[in-house]
Amino acid sequence: MPFMLAALVSISIAIVLLFGYSLLVFVLKKSRRKPWRSERIFPYASVIIPSHGSKLLREKILNTAIQYPRDKIQIIVVYSGTDQNVLEELRLFEKQGVIGLIEENQRSGKTNAINMGLRKAMHDICVITDSDSMLEDGAFVNMISQFADPKVGAVSGELIYVGNSSSNRLHSLLFNKYKSAMKNWESEIDSCSYAPGELLAFRRQLVDSLPEDVVVDDYYILLTVRQKGFRCVSAPKARVYEKPPSQSVGTKERTRRVVSGTFFEASRFRGMIFNRNYGVFGLVIFPAYLVRLVLLPLSAIFFSIFFFIGLIEIVSALPVLWIVTFVIAASCLVVVGRNPLRYLMAMLLGMIYGLADYLRGRRPVVWKECK
């Protein structure tokens, strides 16, 4: 029984981390809400689209071009792929004045691609958006509208994962529902805890370039903006759609790089943690985000170990429970399905590997593509 009790404590920690924090943020939203001014404005803006062989690049350019008045938007594509057909099409777009093209002969990572784009950007409002994501009509205007408030330094779009498979639906539940709600609530009291790079806008005067060793560009931008006294807020109506990795290996690698990169960037800005100069963000939002990234996977590991040992202990005492255990396990597979369980396992492994990468100092800037 002590092992089952330990397993119960482990899973209770995970529940408190998820839902206890949600309750805290909800209460703070009610008591310490800090609204910002949002109105329909059309300042000049530069859009940077880093790409390494996306099949959706042509659609992405057209999808972006219709989002904003043509005379007020500059679209910069940084292409590091080798497909000559794609290059020819991009050069044609450039001749037509639709985009500004930067050809990168050797892929050097998203951070360097963003820096190349920033050097060519002509306007103060800069937008980064992934080449394999699609913007909903009006997303760009809804996002830019948040800059009507001079204290807003960055705006995060609403990332929505799409797909019909059971694992995609689970991915959607975690990101489209839980994390999205947290990001929106955090924005209302200070700044959001994360800002997906699939659609992120910021003032160039605050982030003119990124250090070459940045692993997670969007998190670096968020922390830089907040460090300089500005807010990074969420724009729920600025929706961007993307498919999550179709394989569990892709999910693991994507989670791994985000988690390790998050800790690297957090260590760069560690002076902001528990610092009252950065308001609720420094005292609660920033440290709580890091604590969840550490304790959630550890809680899952300890729960699995203690539960398994406890189960063996009980079943050994009462052999008839082997049948009951088999029936319960089979029922779980039928009800939940193998793909969602595989997805959850891949995500947890990614979090563990990401933490291990950070502790080992493994800091790759160019990542493998996630399928």
C-alpha cells in the first residue's frame, strides 16, 4: 500500500500544478485585471516567413498577402530549401512585388533566418509566422489592433491545431483549450507565459535582432519585451491553423526542443524570476511556467513507477487480480485508444529529454524537421 499511496501523491502533484494554477490565474484575473486598449488601426508592418521546403509556401504567401492593405505590408520570405521549382516561383513573386526574397544557401536555423529578415524589414511592427501555418481571415488585423496600446510590446496569435485523428484531437484539447485559456487569462493580468512562433508580432524597437545562440525565438522575444517594461498579450481572434506532428516521434522531438529551449532562454533572463519589478509576470506567471515544465514529467514518472510496483505487490498477494488487471488495461485501450496514449507518452518523454538536454548543455540551433 505505501507504493500506491506514493503514486497517489505523485498524481495529486500533477493535478495541483495544472488545475491549482488555473484557479489562481482565474482569481487574479477577477481581482487584478489590467485591460489594454485595442482598436482597428493600420500601421505599416513587415512580415517574416522563414521556410525550409514547406509544401504550403505558395499558399502561405497568398494567405498572408490578403490579410492587410497591400501598400502597408512588407512580406519577407527567407528560404533555405533546395527545391529549384519553389525558388523559381519565389523569384516570380519577388518580380511581381508580392514579396522580398532572401535566399539562404545553407540552412542555419530559424533564429538566423529571423535576423536576416529583420535586417531587411522596413517597419517597426514586425510579424513572424511559420510557412506551414495558415491565417484565418482577419487574423492579421485583429493582432495589429492590440498595438493601439503603447504599453503592448508583443502580441501572440491564437494557435489552433487541426486534424481528425484521435491523437490530433487530444493535441487540440491540450493546446486549443487548456493552454489557450491560460495564455488569455495571463494576458489580462500582465503578460502571457508563452507566445507560439506560428504567429507572433512585436515592436522592432524592442527586439532589433536575436542572439545567435537563441534556441526558442518566440520565448526569447516574449521575455525581452517584458524585461523592457512592455506587455506580451494574446489576441484570441487572431487565429492561425497548423497540423501537429503526425507521428509520435515528431511530437517527442518538437516537445523536446521547446522544453530545452525554454529553460535556456529562462536562464538568460533568470533575474526576472520572483522579481517584483516585473509584476505578476515575474512573481507568478514566469516561475510557475518553469515549475510546471519540471514537475509535470517528474510526477508522471514517479506515478508510473510507484503504481507499477504497488500493482505487482497487490497482484502477487491475490493472483485472481491478474484477470481484473488485464480487463481494466484492455478496457482503457479500447476507451482511450492507443494513439492518444502513445501521444501522451511521446510528449512526456519529450519533456524529460528536453530537461536532460538543458542540464547537459545541449543547445542545437538547427533542429530536425518533425513529421
